[in-house]
Amino acid sequence: MQHRPFGSHDFQVSALGFGAMRLPLRSDDQADIDRPQAIRMIRHAIDAGVDYLDTAWPYHGGASEGLCGEALRDGYGERVRVATKLPTWLIGDSNPLVAPFLDEQLQRLGRDHIDVYLLHALQRPFWEITERYELIGQLEDARQAGKIGHIAFSFHGDLPLFREIVDAYEGWAMAQIQYNWANTTVQAGRAGLEYAAAKGLAVVVMEPLLGGELVSPPPSVLAALARITPADQRPVGKALHWLWDQPGVSTVLSGMSTMAQLEENLDHARASRAGCYGDADQDHFQAAAEALVAAYPVRCTKCRYCLPCPQGVNIPRNFELYNDKVAFEGRQDQHNNVMYRLMAEHEKASACVQCGECEARCPQSIEIATIMPQVAESFGG
Ligand code: SF4
Ligand code: SF4
């Protein structure tokens, strides 16, 4: 497994990190983690040289941290750096302290120390919470007490806010950003990556495959990707190598849901190196990015942060079906119409009452309440 510098710190991490946000689900209950398989996958990744595991308080409805704790028993925890995140949005007047969250997370993970502790999903409102409740000072106290190693943040705001946050605190060890060939100017983007790396921060990449959208993109996108060398490499490989091509990237977190996905990503990570794409290839990536924007009407990454909807609408599933219906130009119409009909009535876009409650939680700033009626209309109301 290739290793890469963790910013200006005196250690390296594996090129591929294990993201525990999209763990395998039970075939008989899609709301529940397939625990034996998830544990097998995490341990297999560690055996193959992955030494960075990323989880968070809300992943899998709060079950991800506990699952990771289970997987890290039997000595696996000593072979990996563990990162988890403070649910910044749950801090408020009635809950001003970090310690109760951190202590529960340590217990879920079965550890007395978290290597990298992040303020989760910073956007303007959560950054205001960070300042109002002096969260960084609380994290420094936790570090003094030996409960956490490095202080970091994950980010879903815009570039000016990213720079403001990077500049606000000299002790940041790392910034975790959404970054892939289709998102070079979205959120922190390439400029944010370079800004943080120049200041010695490690940059950890999330959403390298844009919630799966870059795995099997529409034909117009595939045509642009096919011009990139090697021409026969699948889109997953192209997306991952595009990231490892850039020296500022420390590790790439992939949310793997099957053993086959893990094996494929491990193979790519073993072959990773900086400087693998030339200028002509970069032009083809840019053309693919433009084709993707034109093809998909909704930029949903299926992160599920918008859930639960009080009406029970399955927001990401509706957007997934709608995107495919539009992007694949009618070829998947019948399939997607059937899939939509198979959803429970309360899960369908037609159940949305446009309350807008979900929108503040969407890191992609999608106008969910406005788009849902269009989705319902496209599937016949
Ligand atoms: S706007 Fe629609 S989808 Fe969003 S929370 Fe309200 S009812 Fe649910
Ligand atoms: S609508 Fe937004 S919050 Fe919901 S799954 Fe999609 S990207 Fe995530």
C-alpha cells in the first residue's frame, strides 16, 4: 500500500482511507448494517495496509462508530489511525459542551484516545456555533487530557469561508474536503486544497466518487473519460488516480459497501502515484466535468444528511431515480418508473409538503423543497 505525507506532520497515512459512512447493509433490512460483512471488510482493508479509518457520530443513524469499535478489537485498533467527528450542529445552549459527545464516542469506539477529531461539516452556521461555544478551546482541553490527538475539521461551505477557517486557528492538523474531478470549483475545491496544503495542513478527501455518480456516469461523460490514458481503465480508477495525482492530497476516503469495491480500490491504491496524468488528460477531465453538470439535474451525493424528513420522504432515493431518468435520456425510464412506484407512498417525492426543514442540513445547498414537486411530476405526480 502506498503511503503519503499527512501535511507537514511527521507521519504518513495510506493513500486509501476507509470511510465508514456507506457500510454494507443487510439484504433483509436495508436500514441496518451487515455487521459481519462490515467487520470483515474493515479488517481486510487493515490487513492490506489501510491505516486510516474515518467515521462520525451520525453515520448509519449513530451505528457506524460502534461498528468500527467492534471491528477494531483483536489488535486491529493498534494498526490504524481513527478519525471521528463532533456533531457541531448538536451544540447549543442546552448542550454547550464537547465532553459528553466525545466521551460517548470513545466508548462507542472502545478506545481511550481518538487520533484525529474533527468539527463536522463546517458551513457558516456551524462555524458560528464553533466560535460562540469556544469549541476549539474545548478541543484543546481534550487534547491536553489525552483524549484526542489532532484537531481538524470537515467542510461543506464556500471557498472564502474555508480560507477564513484555515486562518482562524494555527493548530489545525487537517482539513477534510469534498473533492473529485467533477468538483474542482465546488465548495473548497482545488483552490482550497492548495491553500490548506501550502499552510502545512493535511488534506483528506471525501466524496471521491461523488456519492457514486462518477462510477457509471451518463454516455456523454463516459465519452470524455474514454480519451484519458489508459483508455480501458474504469471510471472508478480514473477518479481515484486523478486525486492521487495531486501531491497535496493525503488520503482518499472511499465509502465502500462491498468487498469487490474494496478490492478494486486497494488495487488502485497500490498503483497510485503523483504526476500520472498529463495536460491533455486534464483537459478531458474538464470536458467530462462539464458533460456531467449538463447531464444531471440535481447534484445530490446521497450523503443522507437531510434525513429524516418529517413526512418520511426518501430524499436521496428520489433524486437518484430522477437524475438517472434525465441523464440516461429515456433508456432507463421504464426501470426508474417501476422503482419509483415500488417506494412506499410516504417515501415518494409526491409526499413532500415543501416545509423546507431538510434544506439547512444539505451540504450541497440543494433546494430540495423546490425540486421535489418536479421529481413527483416527472414520475406522474
Ligand atoms: S421539504 Fe419535503 S422533503 Fe424536505 S423535509 Fe419538508 S417534506 Fe421532507
Ligand atoms: S439532498 Fe443533500 S443532504 Fe440529502 S442526500 Fe442529497 S446531498 Fe445529501
